[in-house]
Amino acid sequence: MNHIIGFDAKRLVRNASGLGNYSRTLVGDLLRASTPQWSFRLYAPDEGNPALVSQLQQDPRLTFCYPKADSSLFTLRSSLLWRSRGIVSDLLRDGVQLYHGLSGELPLGIRRSGIRSVVTIHDLIFLRHPEYYKWIDRNIYAWKFRRTLQEADCIIAISECTRRDIIHYGHVPAEKIKLIYQSCSTFFKQPVSEDVLQKVNARYELPSRYIINVGTIEERKNIALAVKALPLLPADLHLVIVGRRTPYADAVLQEADRLQVAHRVHILNGVPNADLPAIYQMAEACVYPSRYEGFGIPIIEAIQSGLPVVACTGSCLEEAGGPDSLYVSPDDVEGMADAIRRSLKGAEGREERILRSQDYVHRFEGTDVASQVLSLYEEICSKV
């Protein structure tokens, strides 16, 4: 039996990280794991970033679909209306049997149309920690969340932590939620050549010894905890932060200056994905002290790169990093320093923990996740 699956591809064509990576990795894995009877249609408001789109393999079963409108007249408002409601008529026209909202949203009226739907919910941080959001943003997100729950036939949670939050905040029966961990590409597992390592090292003027943090530099990510731990660590150990700057980055640098470790803190903004494996592989450890996450992909990237990980308790990071990463309270400076010390080169048990962690993260790689999603599609499509 042939299956036509539609996807919300806005983030896939526009976002270089986060939801964009999730979308591209999952669709790519579905192409590799599925038979010729499956076809996939990616619905996006525009063509987006060609460099991101090119990360998907060309396949005759994969089609990009855009709004049928004169581009000169297609405003931002009409784009939002199309994605939130008007897209349903396009799905019906194209014979889509099941639509997957990859970034926590579904169009209004999709249930009434008869098209089956699945939505992936990554996190509910805007409900769990509203203090990190503007009032208008968190209320819009909450409204979309509740409307999406009404439309969805099934909800995919990318972690047990997110599944619990959906049940708690959405009052959703557990049987409507399917736990399918986020897929992670194997891009970071490939060893980088010595020549490339040297070029990347020179390009960013990296210190000889450093720990790495990857992610948007925002208050919730709590990288200030690692900065506060630096004075308790070897004087030649630096912290390299790779991520988009926000006003919180200025507060982090002020704290580093107060502690007299500003020369040991380096912020790299706008790093292309191609350079990131080398920056990971030259580090001694990864530190990820976020107070709350839906999953924590940088933890898996770091483990794939051969690094031990130090993260924080309180959300889903133990799920991402497994039992052989180290975890501390998000306010425990001495605990953070001790965990980093135990993760540096030469520390007892470090190499064994890395190997066990690499074995643990196999569960997030490639077509195993895709096969779970395909089985879910088949189950939903078979229901009358």
C-alpha cells in the first residue's frame, strides 16, 4: 500500500540548528529506512536556505511544496495564515494521508479534514519556566500547544521528561503519547584529519587546553556556572562557548571579569557546522549546565566526538547523556568544578566512561528512530 506523508518543513528549510536539525535528520533517516511505497512531501512557506536544503539527499519520493501564490503578493501575514490553516486544502489536493508537525504545531482544521496527524513536541519550557519568556510569547505558545493537542491523533515526545510535561500541562492521556527519542546524525563520529584540526585551531585561535559548551548563550542554559567553576580548575584550562549571543552573554563575561578569568573564556559566534566537529574533538570535555531542556543534542554530539560530558540535573539531560556522564545541581559551583576535574585528560576512569557513553548514544542514531516513526505512521494510517 502506498503512503503519502506530509511534513511541516518551515524549520527544515530555515533553521540551521535545533528544530531544523531534528527535521532534516528525521526526514533523511525516513528516506533511508523506507520502501518505495512511501513518499514524502515537505510543506514550507518558501524555499528557505539552499545550504540547509542541500543536506537532504535527492530522492524521487521527496517533494517540496510551497503556497500557490504570487511571491510578490505573498506577505508574512499570508504565510502565517497558510501554515496555520490554509495548508489543509493543499494537503487534501495532494492526497496526503498523514501530516507530521515536526516543530510542535499542527494547522487548524486538520482533524476535521479527515487527514491523520502526528505532532512532535520537543519541550514545554515556556510552561515549566515562564520566567524565560516574554508574556506575549509564552501565551501564544500556550495557545498553540492546547489547539495542537485537540488536532493531533498522536503526539511524539522526544524525551521522558517532555512526555511527563505534556501529561501534566496538557492533561493528555498517556496512551496518546509515543516516546521516540530525537534522532541524531552520525556526522560528529567521523574523525577529523590533523590538517583540518590545525586549520580550525588557527582560524579561531583556540587555546591549547579547553572545555567546550555548544548552544545559544541564554540565561536558561546557565553557562555562568561553568565560568564560576574556572577559578577552581587548572589555570591553563579555558572555556570555549560556541553559540548565538544574547544579552546574557554580556552578563557571563562580566562574571568572568569579576572572577579574573575573562582571559580564559572565549565566545565563538557564527561557527559553521563544518568546523564544529574539529572544535569538539580538540576539547578535553563538554560542559552543558542547562537548567532545563527538552533533550540536549549537544551532549550527544560531544559524546560522539569522544568527549566526556558534565551536565546538570533537573530535566532530561540524564536521558541524553546516559549513566556514565556526570551530573551536578545547576547551582553547585564546587560540584561542577569537581566533575570537570574528573573529566579532564588523565583523570581516572575517564576513557572507560567515554566508551560506555558512546555505546549508550547508539540508540539515538540513524534508522532505528526512523523505523519507530514509520511504524507509528503505519499504525495511524491503518485506523479507520
